[in-house]
Amino acid sequence: MHAIATGVPSPRILWTLDDRPLPAAPDKYSVNTRAEAMPGSEEGTIVSTLSVTIRTADEGGRYGCNATNSQGSHAHQARLNVYGPPNIRYLPALHVKTDTDMTIYCPYSGYPIKEVVWKREDGSVVESILESNDERGVLRLNSVRSTAAGTYTCEVRAESGELARRTVRLDVHKPPKIAPFQFPEELEVGGSTQATCSLISGDKPIQFTWHKDNLPIPSMLKVEQKNMDFFSLLIIQDLTSAHSGEYTCRATNDFGAVSHSASLIVKESPTWVWRAQNTSVSAGAALLLPCSAKGQPTPRISWEYSTDGDNWRHVLWGQSEATDTSGGSILIDGTVWLRAASPEHEGWYRCTARVQHSFLHHSFYLDVREPPRLSRSGSGETRWVVRGTTAKLSCTVRGEPEIHVHWTHDSRPLSLHGSGGVENRETSGGAMTSEVTIPHAGPEHAGEYRCLARNLYGSDELVYRLFVKERPSVPEEVRVSEVWSRKARVTWRVARGALVSHYSLQYRALTRDLSHAPLDAPMPALLDNWDTQDVLNITLANSDLLHVASEGPGRAGASVAGLSPDTRYAMRMAAFNDVGASPYTAPLHFTTREEAPGGAPRDITVRALRARELHITWQPPPRETWHGTLLGYTIRWWEVSEEGKGTLSDSPGSESGASADATSTTLRGLKAATRYGITVRAYNAAGTGPLSPPHYRHTLESPPTGSPEGVTCISSGSTSLRVSWRPPGVDNRGGLITHYTLQYTRRDADPMLPTQDAYLRIQGEESTVSRLTPYAEYEIRVRAHNAAGDGPLSAPQVCRTDEDVPSAPGGLKLIALGERSLRASWLPPPEPNGKLTHYTLYIKDLSGSQEPNVTRVNACMEVEGTTTECMRTMRGLRAGRTYEAWVRAATAAGEGPPSPAVACQTSSLAPGRISSFGGVALGAAGGSLSLRCVVGGAPPPAKRWLRAGAPLHPRPPFHLDGDALLIRGLELSHADNYTCVAENPHGSDSATWRGEWRIQLATPGPVTLSGLRCGSAYRAYGSAGGAPGSELAVRTSGGPPTAPPDARWIRANATHARFDTSAWGDGGCGPVALKLEWAGSGVAGARDVPVGGEVILGGLSPGSRYRVAARASNEAGWTREVFEFATQAADGHLAEEVDAPFPATAGELALLLALCAALSLAALTILAILLRRKRTEGAVARVSTNAEKPACGTYRAPQHQATKLPPDPPDVYEISPYATFAGGAGAVSGSGARAYTLQLRALARHDDDAAPPQHPACCDGKT
């Protein structure tokens, strides 16, 4: 068991067992204690480990650890259970005091224990036992009484039924308790008293002790103490004040102690301890007036004052009620402390000490010796006298006798001549007055006079300043020391002699004609007139003057405010007193400094010139607000938010300058379509003036400079994409965005065809592009527009639509291999719409009604350079039966529509057939090419190969490799048609591959391909180490012929029409073949015509309208356009409408046939459903097995279909100039040629007859 204790100082840990120290048994108990540094703990961590050797169940019990240091202790206990029989350790007798709580633990061992109970000696269970799972065998007794004494037995019963008992005796003891006591109140000196400390309860023996004021009673007090068994008596005789105090009786026995205290007061009349005597003190000195008495209770001290010793009044020292005797404070024993004695303190004082009805008086006299004191008037000691009159100065002095008075003048003894002199005389109240008389006062009598009084106790002095008044002299050395824009400082020398009461300062602003004259230039006589209205006067009292010690002694100054900036002034001054005025000084001239302009520019206009410019014009501020010479203007501007709030910008570019003579400027480099606030202010050498009221103006809009941000697109189906974006940044919008253009382009479309971009006009910030091709990659770009133009396109985002079910397989063949086997072969669907996962082949016996046999085909054979083919051989069929087969391709989205069904009959006389599909075979120059030709029939057909229609013999580089023709070491000359022919006695079949090549380069570099077709598309990509690079789609220059823009190339009279074929362009691809087809007024025809001249068509009906279909073709393709013209009637007018329908073109006939076929298929489907309900035929339309039907079938979808253009979106508003669209009545461009390249590979061009069906001739009756 471990115990960890922390404390400062380090604690000591002791172990216990059942609240008793561990027995001294080293063979059982081992304690290891060490100091250890615990992470994060304080200093003084002690770890103690108790190891217990378990031999018997008696080692179990309640173990405890007690940690103790000088600051306190802490304990913890936990029980250790040891399996074994119950046992209870020895319990000594217990002692407890009454009215306390008692807890007794039963020290048992053994485990498991069923119950632990405590019983009284009569066998009853103690009701106060508290038992829980954690704490059993605990006996708790609250507020123990004497009745609780006795024996208690602890019984421990094990689960096995074994029982252990242990009895303990509990003794209850009573601590002492005494009755309260007190001393009588009216005790006096010489009397006697006693106190009894009686015991109410308590176990004997009991000891009594007495204390006085918490100390043993001194023997000198002769206090007698008598102790008995149940009380103690305290006797005091011949009481004195020393017996006063608090007496405590303390009763003690073995189980406690109790005490009680009472106060003893012996009354005693007051007696003096320290008192003052008659005292003399100098005025201003500190003084202690002692008055201290003793008595019981403590005497109260009071003070009284009297000037004559008869009439007394109370003195409240240091209190607010104190009168003229205040200024002192009373100490704790009644003594008074005077901080500074004054004549007012002189007199009789009486100190009284009072104890209840007893009191003592003591009187003494305080004599305060006073030095001379000169009386001072409230108006000061300054005297004025007019020159020639009599001046008198006097001083009155009080103080102790033998006062001597002495006068001085300017620190020299006073010496008066003539009738003047000094007179000293006694006045009432013991004072003395000394007076100086000066007749006919003159300037020489002015100055400082001192009256000095002395006696034995001190001296006093009174100073007079005598001024002899006369008319002041002209101020001297007047100059303008400092000049500001609106004030100036004037200083002058103060003249000695006549005093000045005030100064008068006059100044005036000079006219502009005079203000710029040199300072030393003579002023016109007009300036000598100082009585005009523009003269300003300032009266300067002496209190208004400035001390200008920095300019030398004896100088004074004043500030003149209220001046105008940049103005020249003339100024003069004179001195005044009550005698008169001095002459004015000569005028001084000075010019105030410039100040920042006080007015703002006026008549401000702001116009928007361009998208990022604002033109500002203004007029200067009013002339009187210039406050100097204008140096220029500051134009400041800031952006204003949409809410109309804006703050002045301190950023670079927010401030522009203009010269002083400028009244306009142009701000450039602003933001387009942004509201700006503009202010203008003038400045001079002193600073800038106030801002003009702000003017607000919007800059014009400019096309957005940034593209929409955050363009994202996600697929929302197999034919739609969800596109979202954010507007361009605020600084790149150039104005209010009105709408967006969403451009999308098919990325994985055939690169041999022109790029076909489509556009959507979007008002919001998201759109769904629908009617797209399944599982196709599209490049999405977005452009923002505002009223000023179009912004740039965003970076392209590429998204792919989801997968959809594929189209029907591109071709299907079913051939007979014998009387019990067939082979099916097919091509992948032309529109896979995703990643093909598998094919499902359906085979049905048309002779029966059972469901078709379904076969899943997961992979097809791929042969490099040729079309991927899938084959599956069905064996174990019935002889002579006709089977029908169809195939469905599947992607992750599901299975597509089935291919058209083909039928074949098992036969032992099956004609020779080829399961492989011919096509384009691609090979690389220097490489090899394998042409796989799988044949079948009964008997098996012979197979031979043809090259360009001639027999091909198997010699190098041509080799037969099983079912394939292997060509090794390909050269460009090997690009030719290769035909596989299968023959047996019952029939033959053939398949042709057109071999084309690619070029292998030794080193990278430019390659020129010659002999290409004009206006044709090619695709090339490079490969290095077998890994193909990205494809490059290119097209040779030129294109199909271009049609005339309108019918003006046709001119007609009443019976003839002239066609100017030179109006047709060759598209840059050489000669044009032109065919005309016409119809109208019951006449139709067709004709091939040359291009480059005129063609005349005759035999037309007057007054009729005709339609002409012109088809022009060249090496790059063909163009077809339909025109209308009218012949003239007999009256010269033209017919208004066509009077005969235009013959259907081959395309229209094809459309009609397709529509009829679709209706027929729908009818057959409905019929099949009805038959299915009648449980007759299957879901697939049955092919007849009579002799009129062919024995085997082949289906192949057209391999060169017209390009499927994306459908027009619902909100197309812009047509890309690079897109080509097919139109019904407009020009149609097409090309039957397709070129492919692998690395630098050119594919041969298909003939026009292999292209999708074109519109046939319309006028020769052929279809």
C-alpha cells in the first residue's frame, strides 16, 4: 500500500491498523519511506510504502496513513480484506465526556463478512449503528449522556456462519460546571468583599484556581482563598484601588475545565499626578500645559479660561466649539499642547479632575511676552502724492514696553531737511505712533520707506512705497518684437520718473497701395491724420502688460490682437496717468504674416468625361479670404459606397494638385462606374484652406476587366450541367453587371469537325445547360456584360455529363457454320454514352414460341489499327431451324436499345460468309498491321486476299497469321485496299479494309505533309515510347463553294432566265461543279452547268415563279442553296407566288420514307404487344422463315453519319462566328471526307458516295 503526501516542510507519515500503531512485527510489516520529486508537485513530496506479509486472515483490517508536519495533518483509511474466518482484535476501555459525540470502530478481520452488529449488555442491538457497503462495524453515539455508559459487544458473522465477539466498556464522565458570580458595585477604599465560585456538576476530584487580569493574584494584595470540595471562596479585606480588576475562577478535573470572570471596581477620589504652574512664554513658541490626575474610575479632565481670574468659561481644545483660545489640542491624560502661543492665549487657566461626585481644581497664569507688532492697513503700504504737495507716512506699533522705532529711505537712514521730520507719540491702548512728514514732495522723495520697531522680544518692519505723480514721458525704444498672422507683440522701455496708469495704443491698416511700400519709404501726409474712422484704439492698464524680461530689464509689452493676415499696419502709443498724457510716439510699420486661406473655392463643377476620368472646374475663393498669396489648389477625392456613405481617403492617389492660376483639372486612373466625392481647397505658404462642400459624380461605365469568379460546374444528369459563378471582383466590374454569357463547347467531339460553341444569356449567377450529349466533356466559360460592353471569358472549366444508356450496336452479322451452329458478330454502338460494361446477345428460334436465349458478353477482341469486333459462336442448335439474333449494349446507366434483328438458318449447306467487318486499317510506317478476317460456312469456305482488286500472294512483307493477314515493315506504298474473299460451293462473301499509314520520326522536329485535300480536316498526335500525346486538330485552308448572297445572280424575262455562275465562289479549293434543279409552272428539270460564265435556261412560262436548287461542289465538299425568281408577265409585272410545287428532294424523300418506316414499326410493335397478350408471338417481331426470306442476315449502321449538333438551347441569343449549323432553307456545307492521323498520320478521304445521303437531283426525276 502506497501513501503520497506533500507539504512544506516535508510531512512525516505514520501507518495504523484499526486506529492503533502497527505492531512491531518485522516479519509481517515493512515500511519504506522516501522523498521523491513528483511531476508538477511542490517541494516536500514523501512516498511511504507499507508491505504486509499475509499469513492469516488476522492481517486484514482497516489500515490508515497519517501525514503530519508543523502546519497540520491529514489522514486516510482503507480496508484490507483477507479471506478467512472472522476475528476481532482487543478493545481497551473507552472514556468519553458527556454532551460529546463518540465513534467506535469494531476492529475485525476475515472475509467475506455477512454482517457486523453492536449490542448492549442486555443483548439489544444499538439503534445508532450506521452500516454501509464501505463502512461496517461503526458505532456512532451523538451527545453522549450518562445513561450511555456500560459494555458494548461487537458481533461479526461470516458468510459461512462463523461468529466472532468482542466486548468493550464505555465510561461516561462529567467535566466541571460552575455557577456565575459577581462583585458588589458600590465598593470603596477601606471596605471589604468576597466572591464564591460554586460547582454545579462534575466528577471529583476538582481543583479551583483564581486569577486577576489573567495573571495569578499578587501576594501583596493580601487576597485570601479558601477551597472546599464543591466551591472556592475569595476574601478581600481593606480594599484599595489596586484591588480593582477582573477576577477569574477556574475549575478543573480529569475530563475538562471551566472558568467564570467578574469585575471588581474600588472607587477612589482623584489626586493630582502632574499639574502646570504659572508660566511665561514668548509669542509663537510651543507650550505644554500639564494636567494629569488619578482615581477610580479614571478621572475626567476639563479646562476653563479667565482673563481676570473671576469670570471663567470652558475651553474645548481642538474642537470646533473652541473660541479665541483655540490652537491647542488635549492629550489622553488631559494635558494641553499649544503649537504656537499667541497674546490671545495669555490669562488664567483652571484644570478640573472629576470622579463621579469628587473633583479637584488647579489654577495657573499664562504670561505671553509679545514682540513689536506694526499695524497694517488693508489697502497696502503704497502711497501716491502729487509733485509739490505734502506727503505723510506713519506706523503704529504695539508690544512690550521699551519699543524703539527707526525709518530708512531706499535702505539709507532717513534724512529730511527743512520743515520735514519724524514725530513719535503715545496713543490709546498702549500703542505708539511714528509719523514722517515730507513737505513739497518731489521726484527725489519717491522710493521705498521702511519703519522698523524693536524691543527685547523681537522686531517688526513695515514697508512703504512712495510715488510722486507727474505727467509721464514718451515711451522709449518702442518696437514690434513679434508678428503673427492675427496679432503682434509691442514692447517698450518703462521710463523712470512719472508713474504711468495706462497706455493708449493706436493702429490702422494701410491701403493696398501703401501696404507694399518699403519700410523706410516716406509716408504721405494722409497717414499723419489719426482721427479717421479706420483708426483703432487700445487702452492698456498696467495689469494688461506683459513681462518681457528676455528683452532686457525695464521693458514692458502688450499683445495687439484682431489683426488681419498679410496686412501692413501703422501703430503709435502714448503713456497716461492721472496727471496727464505723454505725446504719441512716431508711427511704427509692420506687416502681419500669412495665414491659411479662410475660404473655399467656389462654383465647383464635376463632369464625367470617360470611364475612368472626371473633369473638375472651380473659381478662386473670395479675395478677402486669401490671407496671403495663393500658391495653388489641392483636389481630394474618395469613393462613396452604395449606401451613400464615404470617407476621405488618405491613400496614394486620393490627392492632386493644381497651380494658382489653374481653375480646372482632370482626375485620371479612377474606377469605372464608381461614385466619387470631390473637394477642392486653396493653399498658400501658411497652409491649406477649408474644404469646399463635397460634390459627387459617377464615372462612366467601362466593359468589365475581369471575368466571373468561382466558376464551377457539376453534372445534373446525362444531358445537363449545373453551372454557378460569382460576379467579377468589385474593382473589375466596370459598372453594373447586366447579364452573363455562358459559353459551352464539346471537348471530346470529333476534332475533324469545326468547333461548335453554344451560348446562353443568363441574368442570374447560375444556370442549367440542358439537351447535351451523355457522357461528354464540355468546356464551360462565362463572360460578364454591362452597359459598356463585354468582359473577358473566365478560365475554362471542364465537366462531364453523366452516363446514359448506349445506342444500338453499330452492326450485326449472323452466319451459319453448319446444321447446328451459328456465329454472331457485331460492332460497338456509335454512341456509347458512357463506358461499355457488357453486351447482351439474344438468340431466338423462330420455329417455336419459347423465350430467346440470353448470353452476356463482357469483352470483345481488339486488334490494333482496326475496328473492335465482338463475336460469339452458338452451338447445339437445331438443324434446319431459322434463328433470329439481336444485341444490346450496356453502360452503368443500363442497357440501350436493341440492334435490328437479323435471321439465319442452320444448314449443312451454308454459303461462305465473313463474320468480320471491313473498314479502315491503320498502320505505322515501319511497323506491322494485322487484318483479321473470320469466315464461316458449310463446308468451311476457302479464303483468299486481294490487294487493290488483284490477288495477294503470301510473301514478305505479307504473311498469313491464322485468321489474319499480317503486313510487316509497313511503308507508305502499302496504303491500299485489302479484300478478304470467302467462297464455298454454296456462296461467297467479301470484306474490304482500306489500309492507311502513319509516319515514324527518328527525331522530333517539324514535319510537312504534302498531297492533302483542300479544305479538309485532319487530326494528328505524337507518341514517344508508345504513349500517345494530346491530339491536334488542323484543317487545310479553303472550304466548300460559297453561294451568292441573294437571287440577283439570276435575271429573267418572260420566257428565259440567265444564270451568272461566276457569282459562285470556289471557297479557295479549286474548280467548282455546279448542278441546277428547277421547278415551277408545271415544269421541272435538272442540268449540270459550267462555272465561270453565263447559262441561259429557256422554255419558261411568262408571269410565273420558279424555284432553283443549286448544288456546288469542289474538293472540300458541297454547298446547296435554294433561290426563287419570277418571269415577266405580258404587262411587265412579276408573278407574286410560285404556281407549281417544288419536287421533293432526295433528302425529303428519305425523311418521308423514315417517317413511314417509323409508323410501320409502331404498328408492328402494337401488334406484337397484342399478340403477346394472346401468348402467341414473342416481344421481338418475328422474321418470316418461308423461302422468300434470306437464310442469313447482316445489319450495319451507317459508319459516316452527319455530325450531330447540340440542340438549340432555350435562350440562344448569340451565334459564334466559328460554329457551323445545319439549316433547312439556308446554305448547307458538308464534306464527305474525313482524315485521321496517328502521330503524323494522314487518313485517306472517303468518297462522296460513302457519306450520309445528300439531297438527290431534283429536276431529272431520279431518286
